[in-house]
Amino acid sequence: MENSYPVLFEFDFYIVQMLIFACVVLMILILTPRLKAFKYITSSIFFLLTGMVLAVLPVPWELPALTNDPVIMKRITELGVIIALASAGLKINNPFSWRTWQVSVKLLFITMPLCIFLTAFVGWWFIGLVPASALLLGAVIAPTDPVLADEVHTTDPGNSDYSDARLALTTEAGLNDGLAFPFTNLAIAVALLGLSPSNWFVDWLIIDVLYKIIIGAMVGLISGKVLAFLLFQLPDEPELKIADGVFAVTLVFLSYSIAELFSSYGFISVFVAACIFRQHQPNHDYQLRVHQFSVTMEQLLEGILMLMIGGYIVFGVFEPLTLPMILVALIVLFLVRPITGIIALVSNDLSWPTKLVISFFGIRGIGSLYYLTYGIYIADFPQADELWAITILIITISVFVHGISAKYVMDKVDLWEQKHVN
């Protein structure tokens, strides 16, 4: 190679990408708090539309492959989900009170499995998905999203849980991202070993359902207790000097990585660890500071992923869409989730407006992206392009419909619940 003196203003694609990323991060951090002032537009809607605009401009940016090499997308969505789970766990004031969980338990053990199998059925019936792909679609769409559900979350640490609807949606979103894993692994088992349960059922039940859930929860419990002890019991000084961000990252990565090393569910571990930590010194101002840093990181990753979804839409992810696939997306969002939610809550003593709101706001988002990427990364699923198209369509519809309606509806139900309680 001939030696030459460096040329001024030489174009370096990597540096340009770095500049674009820095500008995107700055835009997200500056605009996200300000968008909360608008009633009918959320940060998710804004950044999704911004991603679409950027995709049509002559901007040199690339998106990770969705089907052929999904590892980059898997890591980005994974990080987004675990930070959001920690943020959700830190919001819950009474993580081991039956009142906290009495509604979400029914959503987790009735609504979620029904959503999975009904979605799989309509995917198979209406658009001809093979059984493994239909099951994966059901598992992918089942979890409600802790990232995009900011408008329906319960209150931040230090404030009382004044809304049954908000508390139920927060606790549901916190756990069902982990409980969707056994069903994703079920779809993977069918893809790898065939439809006959004799090939996979025992291993799936013992390992994917029992072992991984129990060990994940235990790792989260121990991690949360250890971190709370180190933080609140050991320091002699009255005020903590540990940086909020450093501890928030430790809370997420320690519990998640240990659970994953034990081949269990890190999502469950992170959420449980955050709940355990929240239980210790619940009124300490450090709880709110750690939570605020988690929320900032959550908003950053949400903005990046929404920009990416906007880009994928422009770059042709919807090309495989057919009218039956659009119909399935609408059925899943506006029939399957609301009806199964009502089935789970029909015997509950909540008011009917509260039941309807909880059933309607089954927001889909980052968790669905992660599970689909994970499934395609582990096994070869037929109709992967169709799965991506319908999943991103469902997320997009959810972002707009739930996002536009969330603030108005939740304000109304908050007022109604306050009057009802009084």
C-alpha cells in the first residue's frame, strides 16, 4: 500500500454514523420530556414518524438485518426491555402485597395464554402460517410492553398507587415480558423437533417452564436483597455517594447476567430484583433517583427503536403484507386482547370502566421485537418476513391507537376511579 499524507475532510462512513447517532440521542433526550405536554402525540409516535422521514432523506444510515443476521437487533431490543423492566419494578410500592397483584395475576394466567393460542389460531387460519410460526406469532404478541406504556404506568416512587388500572397494567407489563419466554421456546421446540409433543413436551415443561422461571425469580430475589444490603446497610454516611446511573446499570446487568449464566429467564430476574430493591427503604430519595435514571435510559432506547421501526417501514418491511394479515393484526389488537382481558376480569370487583380500560390497553412494542428476533436467531422459522411484517404492523397500530388515546382515556378513568372510591 502506497504511503500518502492524510487528506483533509476525508469521508469516513463510521464517523458519519457516529455523528448521526449523537444527533439522534441529543434529539431524543431534549424532545422526549417536552412531548409530554401534547395531549394526542407521544414520544413513540413522534420518533416513529421521524424515522420514516429520515429514511427518505439522503442520510447515510443503515439498519440491522431482521431475518438473515438478527443478532444486533436482538441485543438492542434486549437492552431496551431489561431497562424498562427495572423501571417498572422500581415503580411498584408494595411488590409483595396481594392487592398489588390480584388483577395482574388473572391477566398473566388467563389473558396471556388465551392471547397466545387465539393469535396462533387466527395466524394459522387466516394467513396460513405453519404451526411453529403461528405459535411464535402468538408468543411474540402476547406480552404487553413496559416501554411504550408510559402514559398508563402507575406513579413514580414516593407517590401512592391511586389507580387500580395503572397498577394492573404496570405489574402485568413487568412480568409478562418474562412469562412469554416459555411460549417462545415452545414455538422454537416445534420448529426444531416437530409438532408431536412427545418430542419436546417433558423437556419444555421441566426446563423452560419450571426451572427457568423459578431460578430466574430466585436470582432476582437474591440480587435485589444483596444490592439493597450493600447500598442501604453498609454505608456509614447519611447520604449516599454512589452515582445513580452506576447503580441502575448494576441493578439491571447483575441480576440479568447471573440469571442468564444459570440458563434461566433474565427478564424475570431483573423485574424481581427491582421489586425487591424497591421494598427496602421505599421512601429513600435514592429510590426515585435510580428510577429517574432508568426512565431516561428507557426513553433513549425507546426513541432509537421507534426511529428504527420508522426506517424499516420505509425500507419495505411491509412488502409481504396482505389483506388477511392486516385483518389478523386488527383482530389481535381489538378483539383478542380486549375479550380475553374481560374474560379474566369478569369476576373481579373492579368497576366496569376500569376493567374495560385494562382490557383495551394491551400495548405491544419493544418486547415483541425482542421475542421475534430471539426466535428467528435460535431457529429457522418459515415465513419469517411475514412474521416481521405483521409484528411491526401490530406495534405501529398500537403505538398510534393506544398512544393517541392513552392520555385522554387514563385521565378520564383516573377521575372516575377517584369518584368511585370516594
